[in-house]
Amino acid sequence: MRSTSTRRSAALALSAVLALGCSLGACKRRDPAAPMSMDERGDIPGAIAFVSERGDDKDVWLTTPTGEERQLTKDEGDEYPAAAIPGQDALLVIAARDLGDVHKEQLQLVRLSGERVGSLHAPRGRSRNPSVAPDGSWLVAESDAEGFSNLVRMTPAPEAEARSIQDAKAGSFEPSISPDGTQIAFVSSRDGDPELYLSDAQGQDVRRLTHFHLEDWAPQWSPDGRYIAFLSNREKRARVFLIRPDGSGTRAVSGMAATGDERDIAWHPEGGSLVFVGRMDDGKTRLWKVEIGDDAVGEPVALTDGSSRDDQPAWSPDGKYLVFVSEREGNTDLYLMRADGSGQTRLTEAPGADWLPRWLSR
């Protein structure tokens, strides 16, 4: 057995080593205002698709969290990243073309390698807001192929057969498939003003979810299926609300965090919180995070300081980081930060606006 003096000497030696390490910076506490190191960024999973206006058109680019960029689409006309296809290493892209006074949109499938697989359908006036089923085998999108805004179901493959799943001439919009793939939340004006509705996966058994004389829109299922977040102007400005799939528990989530309109809902991958954008009185915007419990909503926490326009948040696949769009350095660029708002780091620096980030799990 070692003597007391021997143990004391060993402890003192260990303390000296730790003190030396701290004096060399090894124990230095992380500065929350400092940008993230390249080592940390190299450990962040996935890739980020985004729109870039650095060329003559709006094109889709990819970047890693360390800033390694490459152009994904190069066709004439504007193209926007829409949704990833689980299990296919592919991305749905909205291709928009203006032929004189005629505007056309088309959903196209593009591999993340850059290979263009093909178009899902012929060009039409409106084809947008696709929501992909969890297993990647089907999707629902907004289309005006029948002369009014409707929802169509199709497979994510070239020249897929698109089947209308709603028939309200007043319009159906913004589909969102539930995490288990059994229900579709969407917006419809069939009863007058835009309200939220639910259907089964085939568009049947439709029931109205919200009942208010003003507008409700932009439904987003929580990844755990407990809630649907949406935007509503029922309080004379756009605010983020929650509702349960059975229609109960409607409530605002933001308190008085933002004084202007709210937008850009982004659920955490596990569903326990969400981030949104709030507009301030001076026209600038900031990002807010709210914890969502079973029966309670936490106080909003500001992730950005409101000194510029900060918009369009998207979560990393592991839920530890966010990418967002900011104008803080004079150009519209992508930025990274940790989930608590620390480590805000500029990601893109090319001339021209970079925006609409979609964080992919590859």
C-alpha cells in the first residue's frame, strides 16, 4: 500500500500537469462569441444545399460545414432546392422558367453527385412545396395542372404519374406528411379563408383542424408527431402556433419575443424544440428558440442579437447545429452556429446572395 506522502506527491504532480496544460491554453473556456474552429466544423455531419445568385441565374449549390463548395445545377433558368429523398442520395429541385410572360415550374430529381435524373412531370404554372414520405417512396406537392391549386401524389421518379388527391376548386396548398407517413396536413380555402386540414395518406377522410376567421398556413409536423406548428394572423400579425393532430391544444409559442411578424419554422430533429424568425420594429430579424414539452412551452431564447436580418434556419441532422441566412456583413450569406446560438461562423463568402439552406443527412 502506498503511503500518504506518496499519494500526496502524486496528487501534487497531477495538479502541476493540469496547471501547465491550462497555462498553455488546453483548459481555456470556449468563447461563445468566437467563430467555430475548422476542427469542430469538420465533425459536423451532412451537407447543405442552397440557392446561390453568384452567377447569371439562381442555381443550387452544395457546401460542407467546412465550406467546401460545388455547383449542383447549371441549366438555364432558376432552380431551388426543395426536399431530400431518403435513401436515394438525391434532391428534389424546383426548376422555374420564364418564357416571355409565361412562368413554368417543374419538379426535377438531381443526384448529389450532380447527375440530373430527370423531371417528375411536364412544366406547369405552379409545382412547389413538395413533402416527401419518411421512407422516400412517395411525395405530395402543390400543383395547378388542373387549372387550380391542388395537391398531387406521385413517386419521386422521372415522368411519374401524378394523382390529384384533393378537389377543392378554392385551392389546397402547402402539404406536410406526418412522421409516420399516415397523414397529410395541408392548407385549404374550401370553407372561405385559409385553414389547416388533415387527410389520410391517400387524401381521403379530410377533416378541418383549425377554425378561425383569419388565415392559418405553413403547417409543419413535429418529428415526434405530437404537434403541428403553423403560422396564423389571428392576432393581427403572423405568429407561430401549435396544435395537436386531434385539433386540441392550440397555443402561440413565442410570447412577446418578436414585435413583428414571425416565420420560418424549423423543428429540432427530435421534436423537443423549434426555432423561428421574428421581425423587429426596425425591420431587422432575429432567430428564437423555444422548448416544447408535452403540456408546456418554454420561454423563447434569442439565438441572434437582432443587429441585422437573420432568416431561414435549418437544423443539422444531429440537432447540434443550425445554418441560417444573414446580411450582417453586407452580403446575403450562410452562417453556422451551435444550437445554443454560440460560435456564429460565416460559411459562404462569394459575391451574390446565398440563401434557402437545406441541411442534408449525407
